[in-house]
Amino acid sequence: MKILELVLLLSLFSSQVFGQKTQEALLIESLVDTHTDAKEKFSHQLRSALENHDLKTFKNFERVLDSLNSTFTIKNSEKGDYELFTLANGLDHWSYILKNKVIINQSEKTFDYFYDIHNLPNGEYLLIKRGDDMSFSYYEAYIYNGNRKQGYSDISANGSDGKKVLSVCSWTNVDESFPGKIDAETGLPTIEGGLKTYEPVKIEFDPKNNLIFYSFYRIKDGKKNDKKGKIQEF
């Protein structure tokens, strides 16, 4: 049904924009293009659309995304001056931070993606990134000034790029099967338990108190631990 809907949408779009194509039409064409350089074209069209239009009004684009089991999300910082946009298409993500309709930070065709954004003093912002695999998820927190990373706080660990980053990983799908009773017919142990799903451990931020925090459960006793720290000013 979704494939038929996609074909009908593309046919409708071709007739609507005959002569001069709209930004939405160009964005859709580049999204469904299968040529080698299609993703580069889509990235270009997406950047142009974000800086010059309101994607929330691109209803046909949203319907095409839905037909492809893809989606996008838009979030704003507390003051509303920073806008976070993330589009997921298969395993690829396109993420952008905009200020005054200008892209100041971006990550294109990546496994991880921009997840949340918060205002900080001195024009800086806290960016939380997320990545999801089949069996685990991870979150990373950075402080940015424009598109430039800053080191922060005593709860941080050094990232691979030499900057400081708070990184939290957690298993979300765990095989908890174990040998059970012996089967009377086969003489072999039965398998009990199985795959168990857990909610990912998130990095969260309290803007009122300027606190960054996360929780985890200790393996040895299952006790919940809360870690938190105040983001330092520079």
C-alpha cells in the first residue's frame, strides 16, 4: 500500500510542478533518487530547504518519508533560539542545528544523530547525541559554541578527538537464556529465559539547575546509581 502511495505522490508531484519545480519537489526527487551521488544531492536540497523554508509545511514530503518508513523530528532549545533537526532514512541520519535559520552545526549520513539541545550561558549550547544498534544504545553530551566543541565539567572523560565528552552506553537487548531442567526424552537441558529488552540509559539535563545526569544499575547487585554534575562556566 505504501509503495502504491509513493508512486501516486510522485506522479501527482510531477504534474503539479511541471515547468518549474518547487523546493519540496526537488527535495522529494533527491530523496527517492537511486543514483550514486543521490545522497549528496539530497543533503544539498535538505540544507537549502531548512534554511529557506518551514519543513513542517512540506506535507507531501512527510507522506513520502512515511511511505519509506522514514521520519524527521524538530526540537527547540529552552529559549527557542536554537533548532535541532534530525531525519532518519534507513541506517542514515541527517542532523542539523540552526540559529536564525542558518545551519551552524551538522552531521550527515551518519549512524548516530543529534537527539536533544539545551541553552547554556554565554551563548553556548549543550548537544546530546544518540546512536542505536541492534543490542545497545549510547548517548554523548557535548558543549558547543557555534559548531566548535568545548571541554566541560569534572564528570567528563576524554573523547577520541581529544575533546571532553560524557558518553553513556547501555545494552537494550540481552540474551538472558540459561540451561533449565533436563528433558526426559532427549536427556538434554531445556533452555529457559530468552531475549530481554531494556530501556536505554539516557543522558538528561535540568536547565533550571544547570545539572547533567544519568542513572545506571550495578551488575553485581542491581542497585540503581545516579550520577550528576553541574556544568561549569568557562
